[in-house]
Amino acid sequence: MTLQELPDSDIPGAIEALLFVSDEPVAASTLAEMLEIDRSKALQALEALQERLSSDGSGIQLREVAGGWRLYTHPRYHGLVERYVLSWDTRRLSQAALETLAVVAYCQPVTRALVASVRGVNSDSPLNSLVEKGLVREAGKDSRSPGQPMTYATTKTFLEKFGLASPADLPDLDEFAPDERTRELIGERLGITRAQADEAAAACDDADAALEAGFVSDFSDEFAFEPYETKEDGLVR
């Protein structure tokens, strides 16, 4: 059977097969090109597939994320899937990396100094790890800050991993605050001013200069931080 002979009723199944072997979101236009059909027909088939998976109580969902379409495991079974995956894959983000990723996601674009100010600890190691994993990227220099430090933002891979169409789909942090005091603390931490970030950057510059000059003891206590173990991300589709 050629693509031209493919019945319209089989298009959703054909798209499901293509998405099953794809390791990243696939645009509707790409699916249309592969199946030699109009983009509008591909979108109709995607919606039909999405509805079928939902109505059948499938353990798989079809979502539109990061400019394309991708199959994901149903949230209802995330606990089961996580336990199964962790039984053979122990590579996960450390707590430090998760905290750093959250700061970048909610405050992007953000400098290293701002991340450290929000977390209250040097975050270079987890930030570098997130960049290596492809979850965070360099987003250009901040021309308004002294020294024009590099800023960081989340990547398309981050959107794919967390099932988001854009950073605007991130949940409100208030949802995760167990009480009013915690809610206020979150607001204070994420509401840090640029002046505070600049002060942190200047302090880091002073520390670097002192280290180069050999005055390590003067800064060792102020800028000491505990190294974190870095593991790979264990999130799954």
C-alpha cells in the first residue's frame, strides 16, 4: 500500500507509529510531509489520536509540547514508572541541581550570581551539570550588570522532559507552599533585586581576585560550599 492509498481512518495509527519511534517532539508539518497529506489533515488525525488515547484509558498520552507532538506516560502511572525505571537506572538530578533548575526556570534569563543569591549557596557546580545535560543553556550576556555576566535559561529539552509547551506553562509556585510563611519566603527569594545580584557578582569577583593573590583564608569561610553529587536525569516520557 502506498501513502496515497492510505485510508483516512489509518492516518492516526500511522502518526502514532511515527511518534512512537521519535525521541523528540515532531511538528504537525513534519508528520504531514512524511505522510504526504495536508497539515490540516495531520492536525485532525493528531486530535483524533489524542482523544482515542484519552477515552480508552491508555497509559500513554499525546501532548503538544515545545512546538511539536510527543507521546508521554500518563501521570496516573508516574509513580509506578519511576519505580520501574529507577530499578535499572539510578541517574537522577541531585537536590542541588533541582533547586538550581527551578531558579533558572522561574527567573530566566538569570546570572550565576542571582542563582547563588536565591539559593543562598554557590551554585556553579549544579548549573554546569544542567548545562551539560542540555536542560539549561547560555542565553547571552547581561549588559546591564557590571562585567556583563553570562545569563542562563532553560532549553527545548527542558520543555520536553517536563511536558511543557513554553516556560509560561510552569505551575504557580504558591501551589507548592505548605503555609503562608513559606509562601512569603518564596516571594522574597524570587523577588531579589538586581542590585543584590550585582553585589553578589562583585563579591564573587573579589573572592576570585583574593584567591589569585593568595589570600585564601580571608574568603574561605564566606564562600565555602559543600560539593554536590551530580547524577543524570531520570525523567521519562
